[in-house]
Amino acid sequence: MSLPVIAMVLGDPAGIGPELVAKVLSDSALLRQAHFIIIADRDELQKGMAIADRHFPYREVAAPTRADLTVGEACLIHHRGSHPAPFEYGKATAQSGVYILETLEKALELTRCGLAQSICFAPLNKQAMHMGGLTFRDELHWFAHRLNWTSFCCEVNVVDHVWAGRATSHIPFRDIVGQLSVDGILDTIILMHNTLRQAGFAAPRIAVQALNPHGGENGLFGDEELTLIRPAMEKARQQGIAVFGPYPADTTWKAMQNEKLDAVVSMYHDQFATALKMLGFERGVTVQGGLPVPITTANHGTAYNLYGQNAATPSAFEQAVLLAIRMARGSQPTAMPGAQ
């Protein structure tokens, strides 16, 4: 079986991204698990290696093909960036934002032509991306637009063996109930099921969280469990998806252990994320869930304050790379439709 191909991007070069790439790919055992095509400014990659005091073999290829890929050696597509100003390190700037968007676009091109099966990007910064021209609220919806993807998508978080998605995300707490719907909860359940299947789970088992204390106590503390959550779960079961609950937030983790469940669908951002981050903040991975291309990254930011210090911990990004490899194995290496 041929090795999967991963398109890798440094993220924001003004942060810890280049250092993390150097630290992770300098592990020769990991480097041999896949073919890596890095889209980066050559100088920024070399600076990352110098900061980390770690190096790995790579060969610069302008337009790589499968024939250019060698086990244990990365390919580099040198991309200088179109913004005329030099990088300013340790801060969010327009030049970093432009560079991030341009390198991510090149990574998408590698998946469109069928060469790469997944993308892994080092931490980026949304403020810099907006300064550089991003018109979407986050990279997930930018990816969806560039891929012409109109189906439901949402951020998925992973720590070790536990996966989590949510029916509502970056909205004010007071708006949560109004944003919940049977179809929205069902979409999230389906997305989690499909994402887990993409990652190799043959029969995912998904916990669904209640919204109200004690699961609403049959309407005494709120009726969203009766009117929204349970109907969505029943529709999911009719599609052959194994869902369990709804579990109160304070007992969900115990149910995960007792029932040997793989994933959680929560109703709002922090409902299960707090437990997940306590499980292993330094190992957390974010998956751009629902997209036709597996895209992963570390579940932390650019840490501008650590630039140049060789102080960045690579464990979360390493897990993101390993998950990109795992999900790439389940992706067919076929060309995708062109994006807008």
C-alpha cells in the first residue's frame, strides 16, 4: 500500500509554526509514515529549524508529482508570498495573513489535483488572516468556500481517543437556545459519524449531551431534550447511527467510560470542551469537520510571545500530523472539482 501524501503549511511564520514543523518532522520515524509536501518560504522553514535546533531532509520541487516523492524526505514548494513587506515576528500582521491564505490555497490545490489526501497546518492567527484579506469568520468556512462545499461543517476537537463536536459554537451564551434545532443537532450527529468513519472507526458510538441540568427532568428544568434533542437522536438512529443519551453535562464523561463511547455531540462551545481540555490540553487536535478533505491542526494558537525561543511544545501538532496521516489513509487519491 502506498504512503499517503500530506500537504503541510507553516501557519503563521511570525509565531511558533515553523519551529513546530521542524521539531515534528525531525522525527525520522514519523517522517517515514507519509510523504510530506511543505508549502513554505524556504527562509522561514530554515529559520524554524535553526530555532528548534532540529533538521530534517527535504528537496525543493516547484511542481511535485508522485514520482518526486521519496520515503524519509519531504518535498518543499518554495512560496515567498505576494505581500511586499518583510515578516514582523511575534505579532499579527497583514503580511503574515496574506502568506497564510496563499499557502493554504496551494495546499488545497494539491488535494484538488489528487496528489495530496489531507492537509495539516501549523497554528495560524485569525486576526492576521483578517488583516490579510479573510472575509469569513474563520478558516473552516474559508476552506468550505474554496472547496465549493455547501454542506454542513463544524469544528471537531480530538484528544487521544475522544472526539467532540457541537451543535452551536462561537455565539453568545444567551443565543444558544434560539440557535438549536432538530435539524441542526441531527446535522452535527451525522457529521461526527462521518468524520469518525473517515478516521477509521467502523461503527462509531456517539454520546449526545442534554442542554439542561439533570437532562431537563422530563421538562421540569426545560423541554429542549424532549422537543429538540431526542427527536434529532431518533432521526439519527433511523439512519443507522449509534447515538446514546441525552446525558447531563456533569455525567457525560462517566457515561463515555461505562458505555465505551467514541465521541460527544454537545449543545454549546464549552459544554464538553472543558472536560476534553482537562483530559489533555497539550495533546489536543482540531479537525475541520465535514469537509471533503481531511484538514487538521493543533488545538492551540500561534504563541507569538514564544517566537524564537525554542520553547514551543510540539505534542499537539505531532498528534495533528498523525491524525492527518490516519485520515488520509481513508481518503481516495482522486482529483476534486475545481474551486472558485
